[in-house]
Amino acid sequence: MTSQTISQFARPRIDARALLGLYDPADAIDWGPIRAAQLHAGSQLALFMLAANLVGASLVTMLLAPRVPLWQLASWGALVAAVGCAIAFRRLSKRHRAAVTAPLKDVRDTLLDGIALGAAWSIPPLAFGHAADADSALGLWIIISLLMTASAVAMAALPLATIAFVAIVGASIVTMLALVAAPVLAAAAALFTVLLMIATFGRGKALVVIRASELALAERDETVSLLLREFEESGSDWLWEIDAQRRVARANPRFAVSFGADPKTINGTPFLQLLAGPTWEAGNFAPALRDLAEKLKGREPFRDLLLPVYVNQEERWWEMSASPRYDERGAFIGFRGVGSDVTEARKSADKINHMARYDTLTALPNRLLINETLARAMADADKWGSRCAFMMIDLDRFKAVNDTLGHPVGDRLLGRVSERLKLLMTENEMIGRLGGDEFAVVIRDATDTHRIEQLARTIIDSLSRPYEVDQHTLYIGASVGLAVGPRDGRTAEMLIRSADLALYRSKDAGGGAFHAYEPQLHMAAEERRVLEIALRSAIEQGQMHLNYQPVVDAATGQLDGFEALLRWTHPEFGNVSPDKFVSLAEEARLIAPIGEWVLRTACDEAARWDIPARIAVNVSPDQLHNPAFIGIVAQALAQSGLPPERLELEVTESVFMREGTVAIEVLEKILDLGVRLSLDDFGTGYSSLGYLAHTRFSSIKIDRSFVQGASKGTKEAIAIIRAVVALADSLGMATTAEGVETEEEHQMVQQLGCTKVQGYYFGRPLPVLEARALAMRPLGDSAAA
């Protein structure tokens, strides 16, 4: 039953026509049981009303006997007795006394009872009243008024019949008094009759309201009982009750079964002792049990209190709710509540919690748990005046493995990395994976600085050892950044930021290194942020320009072309080093628009030169992985009028490290335009002969580090240069030695077989006007400065 229905029964609104039995309303109240109650109330006083009618008839006979023939009075008395008996017997029938519900017709039929009895009692005033004097008329009025009052009181449960009876009899009395006695008495009788009818209706309504409320309460109690019975018989929930001394009272069977005990044996057992189980004697209580004890002691209601309970040597989890109970005098008599076994739900919640806090690939704590652990370590350090630390680890060269061998191999490599990291941890550290190829270590006690630094170096050494994955021998490394709290950050977020800055410095130094946070790192990060903002508007504000470094024939020293080198002069920062802003442009994804500007500007300038010197332009991997770059190159050539064979694009080996063939397809289509292709910095990265054989390079550039090494007599550098020259010759490619700064270096690379030379010995990077003047010289002139 809904609360709305119960509320309607508790405070019913009674329809007058339904009360009288004139119609059956379609509202929330079920009138069937109420009508049965009305008929039952009428049957209870049926004999009383029969006796009242017989006594009343006898008194009227005695009063009128001197003035009315006896046979008339006897006939009338017999009529009253017959009608009264018929009504009494009908109301005393089993159907009316035992019925639970009654149709509308049964209540409506009582109207005939009232009319018949009223007609019988209207005979004395109307038929015998003319023979009565004033005293007799007054006496007759009194007798009939008493009968009317008795009917109104006793039979108010059937208001339709009672009102009909009172109305008929009252009208006959009023008529008699008007004819025999004074009009004032007739008016008084009329007023009395009306008031009695109103009282009858009011009393009948009150009785119906009471009965409707009783029915509503009974139905509510039945519903609650059904719900409680269903609650106890199904599911794992149960009711429990304790007395004022916190002992189990009236143990519910399900409550006892949950303990594996008999309800009779646990009655009277201390509630807390029962819940504590084997921990009671040792006093090693669960914190939740202590909370429960405090609630019971303070007589406080509680809800959804999670409590560990031992049942048959097995730990279960119960959820308890209860409220204190008081008797009618307000005295505390104990607690009553409900409990449920939520062990399975807790296991599911623990599983979800584990999934939310652990990395599925490596089974290490994930970013969420790392942050929570670091926050606790920070709080403990602040509480005890100690220090904690946070270490960020980034794998070096992992991306190359992922791009060349695929993500499945990369995932298995991450699993091997996590295994090595876990072996290095103690109870003082927690290792986790932040995501991708980044890991983190939370060090709870960082008072021993030397030990922390040694751990960082051990991590680098351990992760740098080779890995065997799917028949591949893989070499990666690690860079580590360290921050100590609260010195390097008062919050977990600040400490992570500091460690990230230290890691960035390690990566910037070439990887395979460990750096601790220093305040100037934050300044450097802020400088990069400001520099990035300035870089976004550098082209529009005309701060970018190109310098051109000559490339000459190694044998003759004759000018062969120029390499376009980007320079940035900021009005506030001055000349910004390319090593600083090029990497920043790549990180900020600004390299594509900047690279397009460089390409267009270089093509426009080269088209002005008198000699057919080539112009070399560096291209980033991001540009080549964009299919639209083909159109950009074609458009730059068309708008400048530069012949395609005079444009040479320089790419690095990193272009081929990514998965997919987009860059190779772009290069092939650019080559189809007639543009030349040069491989820059060959030998410094993951050199592979595969892309040399399948990509139509026109030249290979030997990095300046090999040139400098060979000039110092380093055998490895000399061997590498010879191998590259031999490889290029076999593939029909030219070789360009970078960074030639002296005559000795020039002679050396020439002897080693390099066909082109580039470096300060032949010319530094020149401003546009100087380069243009050099390009306007006759072909026989030397390019050397």
C-alpha cells in the first residue's frame, strides 16, 4: 500500500451521498467494508431497538386508552410489533453479522425499514391525535421524541434509514401539535426534528470516519507485516534487537543463522561480544566495532555501518543500521535495527577499486593510486617533520621500439621493465606506471639522500640492460627526475611538477641521466612557456629570417648550393638559439607552419640567383606525415618558379621510425615532382639499410661528430665515414661532410671519399644579401670565404 493511500485512510474525506448509501463513489476509499461495518453496527442494537419500540407502543397504548377504542390501539400495537420484529430479524441475519463487505443495495434497502417503522409510528399522532387533549398530545410527543432520540443514537450507523424514520415521525408530531396544541409547540417539535436529523447524520459520519481509519490502520499493519515477513524470508537481510544492557533480545532466526547459531542460545548474549567473535578475548577489535560500541553507548542512531564479523572462522562483512527505542514513559529500552551480509558486494567493490587503481598491462599502481600514496606520504612527512620523495622515470628510445616493431612488442617490453622495477623496490618505496612509457616511484621516507640517488642510478643501470622480447634483442634506457618534499613542493601536485621538470632536464641532456629538482628548473620552464608564446607570433611579426650556409664541391671548392638555416631574433630575448626554439616548436606543434614558411622563403630566394645552385631545406617528421605537404611543396615551386631539381629536402632517420607508410608515400610523391632528397645526420640514430635501398636519396650527410672524431684520429669515426662513403657510392649517392672547420679536416674528408663539404672553413651561415651576392659570382669563383 502506498503512503498516499494510507494517508487517505488516516484522514478520509466522506462523501455524504456515499454515507447515506445513495451511490458508490470511485475514490480511494473501499466502501464495501465500511457498509458491512454499518450493517453490523445496526445488527448489534437491533434487539435494543425492538425492545424500545415495544415499550414505546405500550406507553402510547396506556396514554390513549381512555380516549381511543382499545381495538384500534391493539391493532396499531400489533403492527408496530410486526414491523419491529421483521426489521430486527432481518438485521440479525448471519449475512449482516458476518459479512466482510456489503453491496450498496443492502444499505439502500434499510431505507424501507426506516420508512415502514416511521409510517407505523406516525399513526398515533395522525390517527389518534384528534381525540387527545393538550396533556395527552404533550405526553404523546414526549414518548415519540424519546423513541426518535433513541433511534438517532442507536441506529446512527445507518443514517439513511434513521433519518427517514425521524423525518416521518417528526412530521406527524408537528402536524398533531399544530392541530391540537399551540403553534409554538409545533415549531419546537419541527426544530427538534431537524436538529435530530442533523445529529444523526453527524454521528453516522463520525462512526464511518472511525471505521475507515480502523480499516486503513489494519490494512497498513497487514502490509507492513507482509513486507517484514517477505524481508525476513528473502535475501540476506535480517532484523535484530538488543535490550538496554546491549544483550540480544528476541533473536531473529535469520540473524541467528547468519552467526551459525540457534536463536534460543544467543538470546541474552552481549551483542558486542557476539560480533567480535574470536577477537573478543584478545581485545583486538576492528575500528568499526569500536565505532559501533560508541554509537550504542551514546544511544545514537546509525546507518550503513560496515563491520567485519567472523562466522565459522571466515571473515564476513555486515552492514548495520539501527535506532534507539524508548517506552511510553520515555525510558531507554534498547536498540532495534536491520543488518545485511554485504561480503560479496564488498568483494565486487574491492575488485572495482583494484581495477581503478592498478594498471592492467603491468599490474603496477596507476596514476590515481600513485597520487593517493604520494598525498599520504606528504601528509606523514608534514606530520612527523620528515621528508618524502617522488621520482619520475621516462624510458629512452622506447618510442622507436614501438614504432618499428609494433605495439604488442612494446607492451611486452613494458611488462619486462615493470618486472625489473619491482625487484628494486623495498617497503619504503612504491613503483607505479603513470602511462605510456612513464613510471614513478613514491619514497615514503627520504631522509637518506644518498640512498635515493643510488636508487635512481640503479634504476637507470637496470633498465639499460638488453631485453629479449619475441626473438628481438632490444636496447632502451631511462631518464630519471627526482623531487623531495616538502622542500621541492608543499603539495603532491607541486612535487610531481618539480619531478617532471627534473626529468625534462635529464631528457634534454640526452637521456640516461638522473637529475634532482633545482629552483632554476622552474625558471627554465617558465622561460620555455614565455618563449612558446612569443614563438607563436614570431612569423607574423617578421622576427624569423633565413641564413644560408654554402655547400661546396670537396675536390674543387666550387659552390654547389646552400643550406637554408632558420634564425629567430626577438626584440626582447635577442637571438634565440635554434637548438632551443626548434625543439620547442616541435613540442608545441608549431613546426608545420614554421617549416612551410621556411620552404616558401627559401624557394623564393633561390629563384633569384643567377647560378643554378641548389637550395637545401630541412623538413621535420611532422611535415612528412601530413599528406598535404606534397601540395605545399608543389605550390612553393610553382609560385617561386624554382626548378624542382634545384630544391633538396633534408630529412633525418627519425622520419622512418614511426609506424605506417605515410611519410614514405609522401617522400615518393615529392620525388616524383623532381625534387632531390638528402638523408641528414646519418649514423647518429637507428641506421637501417632498408630505407636507403627503398628510398631514392640523392645524397647522404655525415654528421659533424664523425668528422671531428676522424680529425682526432678516432678509428671508429674514420671507419664509419669510409663505410658511409662506400655505401653511398654503391647506391649512386653523393656524400656531404658537415662541420669542416680547417684545411686538415677538408683534406681528410676528401681523402676518405666525401664529394661535398659544408662548414665554417668554406663559409659560415650568411645573411640573405651576402648569400645572394655569393650566388651571383661567376661559376669559376671559389666559395671559400
